[in-house]
Amino acid sequence: MYKQAMVIGKFYPPHAGHTHLITTAAAQAERVAVLVLGNRFESISVEARTTWLAEQFEDVKGVEIIGMRNDCPDDYSSDEIWKAQAELMRLALKSHGISSIDAVFSSEAYGARLAGIFAAEHVLVDLARSTYPISGTLCREDLGAAWPWIIPPARQEMATRIIVVGAESTGTTTLAKALTEHYRTQFPLIMDVPEFGREYTYLKFEELRARTPGAGLQDMEWTARDFGVVGARQTELENAAADACPLVIADTDALATTLWERFYLGEGSFGSYHAADVLPRRDVYLVTDHEGVEFEDDGWREGEHRRAEMTEWFKETLTEEGHSWILLTGGHHRRMKTAVGIIDLILTQRSSLDSPPWATRTVLEGAVA
């Protein structure tokens, strides 16, 4: 067993090959320092990559993830650049109380020279990438194809999340399903993320009828716990979709659940608010307007006369919480056009992880022009 090993990399983004490398080092060393080195020109911050890897290895004894900003250029032929790079690594280790290492684990040809600089042994791990045929470059070139190889914590944060919300009978479910089908060719693994609250209502009503035959919807009694269950499960469904595919289109979310709790139980009920407090990162909310949409009573709806109020609640809450949102008006075709337009822009920005930081502004200005 080595006492102190080191693994370095950009981990841009972290994937299964990185996991294999770090796991191999952890099996052969008492302690492993994993240096995450990233520069200002990359679209995923060093802090994010460090957090994802720390979550991935939180249960692996002896593994320490250390983030280090590194704007030093790469030049494997330059002794001066090698020294500059090595000093960054040495100080990153020193800042965490590590004064020496006795092994460098790598999957790169340069690993031997790096180990020599630190007077350590080099352990080469799967140079040919035969165990896990993936690399950071492949991930950046085709994020969709590489998605299953990216580590789960990174998938959760990197997924593009589009959330469709709105008052009753304003076309949210119709729009969410249409958008999912529209993008299925591009993302074959995209999942439906249905409104769990409706399914929960069906189950709750069945339980009521089992106890009280002949009971109607008006006899149902909602509790704060009900909305807590709905909010938590809605996020679970959303996260499962993000794990499977880099694009998530969800019909409602836990934040919307808090508004439905307010609708049914009033201002003083907070059963679903914990789920809203831990919302995953989302890219944009699409709010379906009630105006111009005829109310369709399917036997389960009871908010026809409060649709305007609910629409306003959505706009107010999303604004107060600092979310990006777009009000979708007009007929279905117009709403689809608006929705697809913004989703395509977001996907264009995210299609390459090497996009410069001004990519969003450039794309948007081109679209407006």
C-alpha cells in the first residue's frame, strides 16, 4: 500500500473513466489526493467539478478532492511550463497539509514525468481506455452520446431542465407531452415527467371511496403531509429523468406544488415547502397562460374561477424566487414555437462544453436579428 497517492486531471466533466482511475488508486493507497485543475476559459467551474467528485466519493475512505484554479497553459515540451504546473500542484497539496506523495496514478503518458518531479512512483491505469472507452474530449464533443458515462452528481447538475407550469386547464400537460415528443428524435432516452399530484389524487380518492362508498371529490380532505409527499415525489421523478437524459421536460414541479397547497389549504400550510427548498437547478419555466384557453372539466378539476389568480401566483412566485420564466400565450402552435425557440437556444449553448462564456449573448442576439 502506498501512503499518499495523487491523481490529477481537469475532470471536464468527470466520467466513469475518472471514477475507475480514482477507485484504482484508493484500492492501493491509504490516502488519495485528487487535484481538480481547471481554468477560467472552461464553461464548468472548478468548484462544480470538485463538488461533484466529492459527492461521488464521499463514502470512499481516504479520498480527498482538492480544487485548484489553473490558468497556466499546457505545453508538454516546455521545462518552464512543467515547473509552473508542478508548483501549482505542490501548493494545492501543501494547502491541505500534504508535503509529499509516493505514487502518481494516471491514465496519461505524461504521468511518468509528473511522478518523477514529485519523486514518486508512476502507476499507469488503462492508458488505452479499454475498460471505459470514454474521455473528457468525447464528452465535450457529444454530450448526449456520452451522458451515460458522466458521473451521476454531474448529470444532475448538467441536465437542461425545462419546467412547464400553469393553472388548471391551461394546456400544461398537452405542451409538456408535445415538447417531449418533439425532442425525442434528438434525445431518444428523454423521459416523460408527469404531474404526480394527479396520480396521487386518484389514489387518495380510491382510498376515500373504499372507506366511504359514494363519496365525491368535495369530500376529499387534503393535509400538509399530502403536499409534502407530492412535492418530494415530483422532484424524484424529475431527477430520474435527468439521470437518463441531458434534456428534462417536466409537467410541473415541487415549487408549483407549494402553490397548489396554498390554493387548497391557505397561506398557513407549509407541507411542501421543504421540497421547494431543495429544487434542482432549472433553466427556464414555461408558464401557460389561462387567457384564450377554454376550461375543460374532466371531472377532477375545480379551479375554473381561480385560473387568473393562479396564473398571477405563478408569475409572482417565479419572479420573487429569481427564476427565468416565459409566459406562453396564443394557440398551441404559437406556444410550441415560443417554447422550442428558447429550448433550442439553451441546447445550442450547452451542446459544447467548450462554448465561450459569451455564447448565450451571441446566440440570442443572432436570434433577435
